[in-house]
Amino acid sequence: MVMVQKDSSGLYPEARLEPKPNEAAKLRPRRIREGPLDAVHVFWLAGMSCDGCTVSVSGATHPSIEDLQNGTIPGLPKMILHHYVLSTESGEEFVENYRMAWKGELESPYVVVYEGSIANEEIAHRTGGFWASMGTEPDPEEPEGQRSIPTAEWMKRMAPGAAAVIAIGTCATWGGIPASAGNPTGSMSLMDYLGKDYRSAFGLPVINVPGCAPQGDNFTETVAAIFYYLQGIGPIPDIDALGRPAWLFAETVHRGCTRGSWYEEGTFAKEYGDKECLVELGCWGPVVNCNIVKRGAINHVGGCMEAGGVCIGCTMPGFPDKFEPFYTEPPGSIISTTGSKALGSFIRPLRKVTQNSQNREPRWDAEHDVPSAWSEVGEPGPVKKVEEWLYRMWQGTNGERPGREGKDRNWGGTRPGRDEDYPTG
Ligand code: SF4
Ligand code: SF4
């Protein structure tokens, strides 16, 4: 048995290896039939994963896995999903489908999805083991023996013939937690594993749908966009420089966050459970590309800040190492929070003046009376009136003030049940 020693920084030497494109990248992509297609196979493989991606994808609703499988989306071919958790087949019968895809024996094109990061199987092989495998086959190193087939090897076999390869979740897209500092597995992302030159049979590089776990609809929507392209009725999906669907990952969390206005007014949560912006508790939202608060975690409900949690940057290539320690104020946010606190201390009172004014009907102003039975909503006092007048004068210095003055009003005479006449004109 070969014992692999950690170096002085606690890493195994292989974990430091520069990832190299494997042989799959050098293979010439196979030509496959283009649309119209009745069905597309989707083969799911898992490496160093917690199965969280599977959980979130099975909860997707727009579209759902069932929508894709049943072919209920107009124009889309049916998805035939081969998944070790969701498929009804098991054992050799299940694995045989993967062999058929690898050998080009399927009638329909296929897409390969990889969940989890790809470990360096050479490390495990030295001690006769493996990190992540699926199925067995005769072992060339041991007559009459069987070997487990690493899922990384399945990827190497299937990638050249795939219509598209999708990395799902941050482990597959960027290496994620299994590739973080101190790991003994030499894990890497799918992009690092297949290399820059990899192209699918349809000419596509690896498509990345990050997140730990990813938002499920982000994945199913990407699959639908790819299917439209394979079907020949949609364009090549709009993918950004890092291989992410651009329409899903172009904006920062902060830009869609329902707590953003607290940030802008310089008001911040002091502890979990507070309603304000969470940046001082460790939120990285202003610099992280993610749409979860806009889209919700499942069925448009939830999402990190909606559930009271900070953003720890789980969709980003630098996650987790560059975001640790979690739950402490991100460096740099001190500049923007100090700025927004200073501006907010000036802006908030002015907004309150406007809000107080806009919270009254013009009729109430004219009558000097607010007929609410819920509480005493009194006339503003002299100080507030002067404050409001000054502010309105100032608002008007740059042009016309908003709103129509009372003199343009027709109050319509007497209100039923009241004796007084109301001013007209
Ligand atoms: S909670 Fe985070 S994402 Fe939301 S406004 Fe604050 S800093 Fe931005
Ligand atoms: S908001 Fe941040 S922590 Fe939450 S899913 Fe998006 S990137 Fe991950």
C-alpha cells in the first residue's frame, strides 16, 4: 500500500496539481442528428456531491422535471432522465443505458449532467479504492476481477458524444467545497477536468449552473433552452464568459434583494431576525451573481435573504475559500455602509416629510381634518408645516413641483351625512 503524505500546509501533493484537460478534450466530437427530435436522453452522474443539487432540481417548478419528462412544453422533445435516485431501473440494467450512450447506440441525442466535483481518482486508486463510481466492469489489472467505474471516467467516455454537458451546482462548476483548501481528494470542477478545448457534439463548451445548492428552476430552464437549440427552433443559449446562462446570472443578489432599500437608506440589521439589510452580519450580496431572491428558492417562495440568511457567495468560483470566514462583515463593505449611513441620515428625514404629506388626501389638507376613526391623525403642527413648506420650496427649485394645487380641485359639494359645504374651485 502506498501512503500519500500531506505537505507542510496540510495538503496532499495531488491536490495542488494543475488540472489538465483529459483525453476527452482531444477527441473529435461525434456528429449527431439534429432536430426535429422526439426525445433527448439526460444522463446524470455524481462525483463528490451531497446530492443537494438533485434535491433542489426535483423541487423545480418552472419548468418542473415532470414537465420536461412528459414533453408538455410546446416544441420541446421529451426528456428521458437517467438518474440514480429518480430512475426506476437499477443495477446493471440502469448502467447499460450509459454504455449504450458511450458506444453511440442510442437513437436520440443525449446530454450529460454532472453533480459534484471531480476527484483525482489516481489518489484513491493507489490504495485500491475510488472516490465516486457507478457500475462495474472486468478489471484489466486483475484477471477475473471486477473494478468499479469512476464517474469521472464515465464523463470522459460520454463527453465527446454528448449534445451538451452541464455542470450542476458549485462543486461541478467551480470545484466547490470538495476542492477547498485542505481537501485530500484533489477535486476540481468539470471545466478544469475537461479543459478549455472541450466541445460537445453540438459544439458547446461546458455549461455551468452554479449554486450550493443551485436554484432548481435555473437548471430546468437551462435544459429547456438547450433542448430548444437542439430542436433547431431556438438560438444557442446566451452564455456568459464563465459558461453560465447569462440571463440567470448577470445581476448581483443585491440588485434583486428585498432588503436593498435598507442598505440604500443606511439602516442595517444588528442580529438575525432583524428586517434590515444583513451586510453587517456577513452578507456578500453586493458582489455575488445570483438570482435566488428574485426567483425564490422553490416555486417563487423563499431565497436566502427572504429566509433571513446572509449571502455567503455560494454561486461564485471563489467559493468557499475566498468567502471565509462566513458570517463576518465582508471586507470593503465598511466603505459603502459608511457612505450609505451618512447619506441615509440626511435622506431618511426628508423622505419622511414627503411621505407624511403624500399620506394625506388633498381634501384632508383643504378641510384641515382627517376623518379616520382608527386613531387621531391630526393636522401637522406648525414645525412640521414649516418643514414641509421649506422642503416643497426646495423641491421646486429644479423645476415644477409634483402634484396639483388645491385651487384646481372641484370638491363636488357636500358629502352625504355631513352638513358642511366643501370648498369648490
Ligand atoms: S441583505 Fe445582502 S443582498 Fe440584501 S441588501 Fe443587504 S447586502 Fe444586499
Ligand atoms: S444568495 Fe448567496 S448564498 Fe444564497 S444562493 Fe445566492 S449566492 Fe448562494
